[in-house]
Amino acid sequence: MISPVPWEYNEFRHLAVDFNDPRQVEVYEIQQGTDLEAEQRLVRSLGISAVDIVIEYGSGTGAFLLAAAAACARVHAVDVSRAMIDYARRRVEEAGRTNVSFHHGGFLTYEHRDVPARVVVTKFALHHLPDFWKVAALSKINACLQLGGLFFLEDVVFSFDPTSYPLEIQTWIDQTTSADTSFSKHEFEGHVRDEFSTYSWIMEAIIEQTGFAIRKVDVRSSTISSYLCEKVRSIK
């Protein structure tokens, strides 16, 4: 699904790694692995229950979907990669879950045609959008959520001093590619160069300007943070 608006950002364009390639999806899952217990802890922390509608943007290979589907009424899984959707669908079917709906789309193109969700989750996907389009994305998420609903965001968010970025970024690349086999140094440098990660003070302003209140911040490192947010107002 490509937007008919000619000036809208193309969120189906894959950066650094082409996840439209099923082989890349297989490699990604092998390298990243699935920590189902961590996903189950997230589900519990969000208070997801049997009556809830949940949306995940950037659902990937389906790790969170498996945990959420075991606890809620329905999960809407949104991803720009058909290969990712196919992989996740197989996992969900093998687990015997029938309450997951898959959507080929993204933050800007997904149209929610269900009752408002109580929980929206996105992990390591929003940084694919420039800051202008992050605002548009969170505005659309706001429209999908019921008032008082929760929005959980985990992503690459920079909390270091802007003047120290050369050292911070190089240290991050070196540490990640030496301690983790998920990405080669070349691949990781491509992610840093071509994607749109931003600073915490920009991210937090975007969150608050799009109708959310930040209830909890977890700064895992100077490059990774998560935000638990509540929809406190609707925006037009």
C-alpha cells in the first residue's frame, strides 16, 4: 500500500537492510532471537487483558504478537515488509492463535478499522521516519487509541550531549558490533547513517505535542530508551 499523496514520505522504503527479502528476515530472526519471557513481562506491565484491542507497529517476526495474543482480545500487527508478515503469520498459526490480524502498512498508511485500542506498542521502528513524519505517525497513533489508552515506545533515542556525538556514536557502533553478532560493522554503520534516530528532548516534545503524557522513561543506555505514555487528549 503506497500513499497516493506524492509528497508523503515513503515508509515502505527499506534502509540499510532489505527486509522484503525472506532470506534477510530469516537471518534477522536467527541473529536477534526471540525472548518470549521478556515479551510476556511487557504484556503484564501494560496490564493487557482479555477485553483489550492491541496494535503493534513494526511487528517484525512476531515475538510480541505471540505474547500479546495469549492475553488480549485482538492484536493488529502492522509492518511494511510482506516477508516479515509472512514469517510472523506462520509463527502465530503454529502457536494456534486466531486473534491476530496482519496489515501491510506502517505508521503513516495503516488505517485502523476496529474499536479504539487500549494499547499501542512499537519497538525499534519509529526511527525509520524523519522527525516531521514522527509527528504525523504519533498523531495517527493518538487517533487509534481510546482516551486513557497506553502507548509504549522503545527505540534508538540519544540522551548524550550533542557536542559529544562523534565519540558516542563511534563507541556505540564499536561496542554493538564487537559484543553482538546481529549486525556487521558495515551494516550497523548503514543503520546509523541512513535512519532517523533523534535526541530524547526532541522525542519527548513530539510525544507531548501529539496528545500523550509520559508516565515512565527507562534510559537503558545513551542510545536506547523506552517511554510509557498515556493518551490524555485527542488531537485534530
